[in-house]
Amino acid sequence: MFEIRSRPDPVVWADDDKTGPFSRQELEFYRTNGYIKVEGLFDVDEIQTYCEKLTTGKDELEEDIKSNKEEFISTDNYTCVTEPGSTKIRSIYSPHKFLPAANQLCRDRRLLGRVRQILDSDVYMHHTRLNCKQQFKGTGFYWHSDFETWHTEDGMPRPRCLTCMVLMTRNLPQNGALMVIPGSHRHYISCAGPTPDNHWISSLQDRYIGIPNQEALSQMVKEGGIHYCTGEAGSVFFFDCNLLHGSQANFSPWDRMNFFLVYNSVDNKLVPPFGPPKPRPETLGTRDPAWVQPITPLEKPTDE
């Protein structure tokens, strides 16, 4: 059995009359649907530079994986996961802790201004991740709410958190663009069963626990439909941490690479997890006092 409960918390935490980069109409769209797209927030040259620097970091890690014949690497600074049975990287978690370009992107005013307008507070990075759904090899992500994991396994108290998805390449249905269920963020779907110890290790490649059942998903899709988050490189999707989303495999000859920046309110810092006895690693949900300080925006991009 499953239970669908109405969300008790706000989606847009600021008052409607508080000004910021988003218009009142845009905030209402986000409040209703749980996401909003900002077309071309980064220009072609900017995003190409970021893409090259992030790709260089990915390629270096991929060489290490090939040499060590490992599908999973976790250090103090990052966690790296490959596609199942492959040396092709699926995701790199917390690259902002070791790649200057990733850290710079987290501090961009164009992102921070919009995030702080929605969450109505200073923010820090819960984590970042580079999803590298590579041509022919990239597998999908089943439907899920991030907040389900971040609450249960990380100890995030409330859904005062959102993700900025920066499109590093063109995103199409054919290369596995993210799918979202508009309006699903306004509901909390209970997922049956306890969370096993170290569930996070297997869940980064595929999820079988902490996901809504088909009956609940069908009800959410009947109410909100399914929207593909497509667009050109440089566009950004902002989406609520409780929005149901997933993606299909990339069978196309075109890579689909996106950088996910997860901003959490400084008033919503992690507590002990609500499910398993131990939280996930620091690279997936930060608790380090040095990394939970309010992010200061860059005055202007640098060439580092």
C-alpha cells in the first residue's frame, strides 16, 4: 500500500511581493508545476568553456577507473559511479570540491539570485553532480523524488531545497532528456519498506527502494502529465527537491551531459537520518562545517 499526503511546506518560501530575477508570473509557474526553465542563461561561449573543463575532469577520472578496473570510487572529495558493467562514467558527485570550474558555477549570481528568491534564505551546496549520460551507453534513472532520499538517508528536515540543472549539451528526448511530472512536488508519496544499510552504493546505479509504486505514479501522471526537459546547452532548469522525475536510456549517438547543483537553505541543515542508522557520505550530503556556510556570489567569472 502507499499513501499520498499533501505537502505542508511552501514551494516558494518568499512573499509574492519580494522582488528578484523571477517575475511574479514565473514564481507562480514554479509554485504550480515544481520547475521552471530559463532559456539561454549561459551563452554559447560560456557553457562551452565550462563543458570543456568539466569534461577534462571526467576524462581523467575515467582513465583512473580503467586502470583500476573499478565501477565505484569514493573519496573525501568526490564519489564517482560508472554505468553498470562499464568503465563509462555515469555520475560524479561533488566535483565543486575539487574542480575550480564547478565551484565557480555554484557561485554564479544568475543562479544564486534565483535560488535565494525561491528559498528566501542564504544557501549552501547539499551536493553537486555531473551526470554524463554518454552516447549509446547511458542508462536511465527510474521515477523518484530526491527529497525522499535526502530526508530519509541524509536527514534533510524539510523540502527547503532545490536543484539547478545546467544543460551542458543539447538535451533531447532521443538522448535521454530528464522527464518530470508537473505538480507532483505538491504531494508526498510514502514508499514502503525499510532502507538497508549502505543502500546508497547500489542506488547510484539503479534504484529499487525508496521509489513510488506504479499505482501512485499513474495517479500523478493522470493529474499532471509528463514533461520532457529539453533545450540547448546553456539553458537551466530550476526544480523543487520533491518533484518526481526520471529519464530514459541514451541510445542515440549524442552525449547528454548536465551539471546538477543542489542548493539547500542554511536554515535546513542536515540532522541524523530518518531511516538508516548512518547517513550517506559527505560527497552526497554535506555536513562539514566548512561547506555549509552561506555561498558568496562571484563578482564576475574568472579564467581559473
